[in-house]
Amino acid sequence: MNLQKNIIQTIIYYDILDFPLTSFEIWKNLIGERKCSLGEITETLESSELENRIEEYNGFYFLHGRKELVAWRIQADKDAGLKFEIAEKAAKWLRFAPYVRMVALTGTLAMKNCEKDSDIDFFVVLEKGRIFTGRLLATAMTHVLGRRRYGKKVKNRICLNYFVATDSLKIERQDLFAANEYTFVFLLFSGSAGRDFYRANFDWIKKFKPNWEIPELAPARYHVDPTSISRFAQKALERLINSLGGDRIETWLKCVQIARIGRNPLTRKDGAYVRANEKNLIFLPDPQGVRIEKEWQKRIKS
């Protein structure tokens, strides 16, 4: 009965995200208290007790009356291809940007469940002690590439609103929404920072998704490895900046960027999640986690 309940809770949560699941995805992303096998999931999905609550079509499971989600997901997966190509090209250049240690996709694109006109959410890890300098340079490079999101330029543009330092890889907001966000995170460029990121967040994610494990292999497609040229160029630029007074530059940029973020009226929006310090530079004026959590709890009770 507990496993049936956990399966229904999981399908309800992803129904809010308009995301039908395969049996493997239900197992991997199961929201519950204990681990279970894929066989247990498959057996329970076939039980008569769930027939009046969920349906299956083309290998996807969803709540009764939500069959249209299957076609939506298939189309969204196709639409995500162009955005992944754009993200990959940007990551190839960001390998050269000073102090950039990891670039990853998050949000609906990482799930391949995005809308056609949506932007591309980047999660960026920067070298500790250089988060403000690294943010400026990564943003400038993305802008020069003609891919930075700003103003009304949204479709297929890169949204740079989440930066963390290498000594602050553990996610601050540890809720179900964040657990979903970072189990689906897609590493474009990572190096050792990718492994460190997964290790830093493994324990708390497992509390929400007991079957989830750290991926052993890099993605087969769209993943960008550092090259000897990119490593050399990046280190050379970092040495140059440090020799020109890197600490003073960082301190000045910190004052400028924190003041600018503080002047933005969206910073004071009710429910906004904003962090601006040496560990995190996060600007989320309209985070979805609380809304989705409330809707999920409401649907479970009903």
C-alpha cells in the first residue's frame, strides 16, 4: 500500500509539470521513504488497485483523463533539440571564460519538457573568491555570442540567473522542487566540479528520491569536455586578471553588482528568491517551488 501511495504521489507531482513518466522514470524519481526495485514498481503498476487512478499509453503513465500529455511530451522532446544545440555551442565558448568551472542546464529544458518559446536556464559554478568577476565575464561572453536573455529577447536565449562558488556547491533550498530540479540537471561542461556538485547534494536529495543515484557517465550528447587549448587559455586569462589586481577587481565588482541587484524592483517582489554574496548569486523573482508544492499537497488530499 505504501508503494502504491508513493507511485500515485509521484505521478501527481509530475502531472503538475505536465510530464508523464515511463515505469523506469517512476522508479528513478519515486517520491517516498525507502528504496525499491524496478521490478516492484512494474509489478505495482500492473496491480488492479491502481487501475482506477492512472492510465498507460505508449509506455507512459499518467492520471486518468490526461492522455494528451503523451503527445505534449513527445513534441516537447523534439522542440528541445534546437535549444540543446544552442546551449552546447555556448558551453564550448564558456570553457574559455576565466573562473568558469561548470555549466549545466536546469528547469524544463533539462527535462526536455520546455515550451517552444522558452528560454534556456543555465546553472553556473565559478571559482571561489571570483564569483563576481566570473559572473561578469560569463555574462559578457554570452552577450557577445548573441545568446543572452534580456528585455523582450527570451526565446532560445540563455538565462544567467543562478551562480554558485566552488566552495558553496550544496544547494541552499532543499525541498522537493529543488530535488527534482537537480536530479534532472544536465551537465554541459563540468570537469571535477560536476562530481563535487553531485556529492555535495546527494544526501538531501535521497531523502526525497530514495532511488536516485549519481550518474556514472557523462551524457553521450551535448556534453562538452575541456580541451588542452581551453584549459591553457582559461588559466592564462586567470593569471592575467590576478596579476592586474584580481582581489581589488573582485571587491569593486561585488559592490557594483550587489548595488545593482538591490535597485532592481523585482528583488523586492513578494516570494522572490534572491541571494547576492561571495557564495551565491541567485536572482529568481518568481520561483515556482512553493506554488507547485502547495498544489501537490492539495491534490494528494483530494
